[in-house]
Amino acid sequence: MVMSHLEQLRFLNTEDVKGVIGQWGTSVFVYDEAIMQQQVQQALAFSAPFGLTVRYAMKANPNSNILRMFSSMGVAIDAGSGWEADRALRAGIDPKDILITGQELPKNLVELVEKGVQFNACSLHQLQEYGAKFPGTNVSIRINPGLGSGHSKKTNVGGSASSFGIWHEYIDELNDIATEHKLNINRLHTHIGSGSDPAVWMNAAKISLEQVRTLPNVTILNLGGGFKAALTQGEAQTKLSEISSVVADALQTFYDETGRKIRLEIEPGTFLIANAGSLITTIHDIVDTGYDGYTFLKIDSGMTEILRPTLYGAQHPLVVVTDGSEDEQYIVAGHCCESGDILTPDPDQPDMLKTRLLKKASRGDVLVIEGVGAYCAAMSAINYNSFPRSPEVVKKIDGSLVEIARRQTLEEMLQLEAQI
Ligand SMILES: Cc1ncc(COP(=O)(O)O)c(C=O)c1O
């Protein structure tokens, strides 16, 4: 078979696409159950000599059906706010399986912790507040190890330019707070960025383990997420088995030297679900800007469903679903009244455009955006221009299609408005 240089559909076939559009129209998210389960199995196989907990970073996609599916496979939860923790509880997740790691101290922290939810202090202030409310208990701390990595500056959450976690040089200060409130620091957490460079990730893992030496009661090391999922052709993907053997060796050596058995936690979001999502859209218009300009495919979606290209120049595979054999260079534009609503930014200069070679398209053709399982339905300019939220559907292992979120209505959008 001759391999095309163009991106291909990942898990949908043309029959699926027709079936989805027949039932839900466009735009619509579809998630593949088989891919999600394979990714979970790979994460659960991460080798850790003294035990492993895999937490799903639910910020990637918090739909309750997805939380329950991952939970039924033995995956716990990383909640990024008190609201996410509440959402996980409502989905039926056991409170003791939820760890909150957030930028903002939850206003209902006491209620959540009393239910059994665990808390990870991400600043000295958070530690102080937690200690005042729960003296004499176990607590977890997030450290900024002094280096970070992400596919862009906006996804890098370690190093001196990042506000995430307690700066690694403030161990004395955090020990003072722990002593004041008789807190037992039993877990050290680091998360250096999303879609990280595997070499930097491993370096951060080693630095974090060194930090565990200075915290004698730590029994759990949480290395966060940041495993790179290859979204586009030719992109490197983190090989979990390779990095896990390095981490497992480091944990074993640490035990040999100190006699301390450290349990490992990892918190993948992207790795579990990014490549399990496709967004089916319709090309509703094609315009051009003259001989020296561009040809634009305009789709019935955009930053309302997928903000990542606008936010940080993220590159997602784009597939025009057609039997035609001709190719053409296009810019793909979203439906929002924002010049930045572009699906084909230049990866090196995200404010600029870069044409993409796609199958030659006609108005009315379907365009599928791949790699949209993580940080798309959950993290977009929802309801801008009053476009309703798109539905979400799961393609089950037996091929059937099940709705997990329906399309929003205009009435639902207006519900919060007062009439004065
Ligand atoms: C604390 C924490 N853990 C895990 C993750 C998941 O990262 P990724 O989606 O790269 O796996 C994030 C993402 O921002 C995070 O903030």
C-alpha cells in the first residue's frame, strides 16, 4: 500500500463519520473507547518497585463517563481545583482516590478533606492554610524543581518563570510551617509541563527523588503528567516503558541507599486521551485572498471547541474526508469573529499562518480534526459568538456510538441571564 504523506483518519471510518453526522450533525467530538483503554493499560504498566498509583488529570477531559471508565480500570484522579474534585465526587469517584493539586485554594477545602479527598499544597500559603485547618495530619506538597518542559512556554509549568508549586529552595520555610502545625509531609509532587521533552522529564524525576532525601517522612513521589503524545505525523511520543525503567531503577537505588520504599504516582492527562478524540466538522465556506494570498477553508467549529492552536500554536492533524485524489494548500479558519481563530498557525511563530497540504475540498465536505481528546472540549472559548457547546460521543469497542454529552441549546446559554 502506498502511504500518503497526508494525515489519515485515526479511528473513525467513513461509515462512522456518516453515522455520527446523521445522528448529531456537526461539529461533534467522538472519543474512542479502545484507544483510551489501551493508553490506560500502558500507564498501569509503568514499572515501580514499591507500588504505583496512576491518576487521571481530569482537567484534560472531565466528562463523568470518562472519569468512571478510567476509575473502573483502577485509575485515581488528579483534580485541578475544588470544583473538579466536587465534579469527580458527583461522578461517583471514591473521595480517597482524589488528590487536589490546584493554583487556587478551594473555598470548600474543609468540606472536601472531611469527605476524604486528599490535598496537595502548591504554595507556602496553601500549606499554611491547610495546616491551620488540619493540624497533625498528613499532607502532600508540590515543588517547582527549578526546571520545566512543555511543547510551548504556555505549557511549561516548572522553572523560575512558572508560579506552579513551592520553589525548590524553600525547603526550610516549608519545614517550619509543617513543624508549626505538626504536619507530616508524606508526598512530594512535581509536574513540570504538558507534552514535555522526555529527557527533561527524566531529569526532573531524578531531581525530585533527590529532594525526597531532604524530606524524611515522604513515602510517595508524584511525578505529575507531561508524557508526550504524538499528535501529528513524525512527532516523537514518550515511550513509557523506556522512561519507567529509568525511574524504577532510580527508586530501587534510592531504597538500596536509604532503606526507604517510595511509592510512585503519575498523573497523565494528554497521554491517556489526546489521541482518542476526533472532532467532526463541516467546511461551510471556501474563500481566498487573491493570487498572492491564501485559500481558507471555513469550518463550523474553531476556538469554541479547540483553542489550543490559537492559544499556543498547537498542531492538530486535519483530514478532509473525500475520495478525491488532488491536494491543495489551505489555511483552516474557525467560525469565531476573531482573526486568531485559525487551525493552521505556524508552529514556530504561533501568531502567523502556515498553509497545510490537505485533500482538495469542496463546500459541504467534512473535515476531521484529530488529537482532540485532551484540553479541547474542556478548555475552549465555549459559547463565544453564542455557539452552543458541541456534543460528545464515545465509539465503543463494539463499534456502537453512545452520546456522553448532548448539544447545548440557546435556552441553556440564556439561563443565567437576569431580565431587568
Ligand atoms: C498537576 C498536573 N498533573 C498532571 C497534568 C497532566 O499533564 P499532561 O496532560 O501533560 O499529562 C497537569 C496538566 O496541566 C497538571 O497540572
